[in-house]
Amino acid sequence: MKVIKIGGGCLNGKETIAAILDLLVTRGQGNIIVVSALGGVTDLLLEAMPQAVAEEEAVGRVMDRLKHKHMLVARYLIRDDKDVRAYSRELGKTLARLERLFYGLHYTKDVTPRMVDAISGFGEKICAQLLAAILNARGSKASCRLPEEIGVITDGKFGDATALLVPSENNFQERLACRLNGGQITIIPGFYGINADGETTTFGRGGSDYSAAVFAAISGADVLEIWKDVDGFLSADPKFVPQAKLIPELSYDEAAELAYFGAKILHPRTVEPLRKKGLSIVITNTLRPDKVGSRITARGKAAPGVIKSVAYTTDIAILKVHASGVGKRRGILGEVAASVAARGVNIKSVVTSQTCISLLLSRRDLEPAALALANLHPRPYRKLEKSTNKALIAVVGKGLSTKPGIAAACFSAAAQCQVNIEMIAFGPSPAALYFIVRETDLHKAVTAIHTAFFANPACSI
Ligand code: ASP
Ligand code: MG
């Protein structure tokens, strides 16, 4: 049995959805299909929340848009009017519950993390119901099962939950396993589970990859297939490097590092639930479903040249906390990190020296983090310095920390095209080396480093 994840990018527009459903008719039987919301729906829900707080009429508008978007697909793909009407009633019931939450938001004016999760999880729910309804109307046997019925239990952290695999697996085996029969297509909304009180807790943006991995782990599946509109991970972003090549096989750590550093193929946490069982992930391009895309396995296959990909992200800003004797002052790192975390800011990485702690943050987190530290009394530092217009380049490949010459090759490639490397982190991960350059140098640097590792065919993946 397989778990197949279908992302919002593949569920965009009625023709695309029709093609996906055709694939499901032949490949979905007996398998579990975990779906995202239709393309753009999660954004729509999130954007509607402040609007609903501001004016009551916004609630009606968002309901109309959701209804229209889903009914458009249903009318296009369901031939029999009776089936269209039945689906419309089912959608109406689900939307009525969502509408009540939106009105609650308007009257309480309280956008709590609990409410954000309760509302944003609806995109996946209405999508799963839609796909199951269409498949049934077209003669396949499909059913929609919700995480709250199955009992996918999380640690309860709204907006960034982690699934508790043991109770979730027990619930799954007890409530769903026996109902999965050979020919059925079982469709489950991704993106959320429930806390101990039965409330929706989401896994964070893009989290339905992670959901699918949870279902693969708890259902006893043989493999997790992620259906996308690309073949998989590439050796670089083809926008910068047109000759970038597909990576046929990656290890869990390589995939996680690449996902973390910008390659928008997979949610960075997807491999976590799979580790214990050692399950593989296969990326399948729905436009070429018979071609094998990237395969992610527990150990991966080493590349002759070690390096598999040069990734980057421009969503990076640096907050330098200048203080003397950092390395000798007990608790200073903890104090800095705790005050930043109290503002809800995530630290992407930290590099320290005796005189400075450099926090690597998402760009939107720079000001809130600086503010958090400025409010500390007494101040455990001398000066704060904000550094923007940067980009982070990550060179990823298992074993790079033990193969001599990798860092030198990166730096000389950068130096040859006059790119200054401003900060490096090498060592924390055996599969990634990363460094900061000016954003204006990014294109040049990625191209030069990719050429350094991949121009020689002996080094190719
Ligand atoms: N629909 C959610 C989002 O857009 C989850 C996902 O697509 O994976 O973040
Ligand atoms: Mg998505």
C-alpha cells in the first residue's frame, strides 16, 4: 500500500484537477491519498481572517468565493445533476461550520492561534470532500476520512504541531485500517491533526507533506509518493542554472537540508516521521507519471563528487549581537534566544565568536527580534547591528564534512568571480555547508559554485 500526497500546486484549475483524478482512478485504488487545499485556498482563508474582524460582510464574501471555487470544479467534473446537488449540500454543511467560526472571529475580534488553525484547516477538508465526491460520481469507490475521525493526535502546538506517532498509529489501526479495503481510494485532508481536546492543530504552512509522511508511518505503507508538477530535486535552481540536473537519489538528511534551504519541493520536516521505519519517498511528476523522479531513502546514494546540489534562499537577514567575551559568559546565548523566541521569532541558525552572536533569521523576523533584544534590561550586549540584502547559499551532499577540499572549492569559485563570502557555517550538519553572500552576488555565486562541482562529468550526480 502507498500513501500518495497531492499538493495544492497540482490542484489548481479544473482541467488540472481532472487530469489528477484520471491518474487516481488507475493509481489510487487501495491507497491513501493525502491532499492539500485547492491552490490558493489556504491563503484565502488566512487573508479573510483580519477582513472578517474588520467587517461582518467579509464573512459572506469569503464563503461565496469558497463555494464558487469548489462548485466550479464539481460542475465541470460531475455529469449527473443529482450528484452535483448532493455534493453542494455536503459542501454547504461544512461551510456552515466554517462560517460560524468566521462570525465568532468578527464578534470576539480575537485572532488566537487556536482560531487561526481551526479556520485554516478547512481548506484541506473541503478539498478532500470534493475529490471523493467527484470520484464516486464518476464510478470509482472513494471515501473521505478526516484526521479528527481517525485520531491523528498532535502535541497541541497551534500553527506548528508535531504528530504523536504512537497514539496516532493505535487510533489509525483501530479505526481505519480494517475499513481500508483493496479497491477503495481513501482521501484524507492533510495539514492538520487534533490535540488532546480534539481541536485542530496545523503542522505549519506547507505541512501536508508532513501529514502524508505521518500517514505513511502509521498506516504501514510501503512508500510515500509525493505528486508534484516537477520531477524532483535538482542540482540547482534552473532559473539560475539552466543545465541543472535531476538528483536521482538523496538521503533523508540531504533532502531535509535542501528543503530547509530553499528548494521548495518538500516540507523540511517530511522525513521526520519516516525515520524510524526507514520508508522511502518518491517524487512523481503528474505530467510524466511513469518517469521516476527523485527518490529519498534513509541513507541515500553517495554522489561521486559528494555534492548533490547548490541551493539558496533570499529569505535571510542577520542580527548581530555585539558583546565581549561571548564564549565565556554563561547563559548569554540562552538569554538572547529566549527573548527572541518569546516574540514568536524562529532562529534559523546562529553563528558565534568571542565578540558577536549572529542570528540568522527570516527577513520578516528581523525587526521583531531586534525589538525583543532592545527591550532587555539590563542589556547583555553592547550593540545590535541589522544586516539585510543578503542571501544564503547551501551546498548539500552527504559526507561533505569529511571530504577535504569542498569548502576550498566553494570559496575559490566565489573568489574567482569577485564574490565576497561574509559568513560561513560548516560542521553542524554532515550534509550541508552554508554561507552568506550579498544578494546582488547571488546569481553569480550559485552559477560559479555549480560549475565548480558539476562541470567535470566525473563529479556529476
Ligand atoms: N494548504 C496548506 C498551505 O498552503 C498546507 C499545504 O499545502 O501543504 O500551507
Ligand atoms: Mg501547499
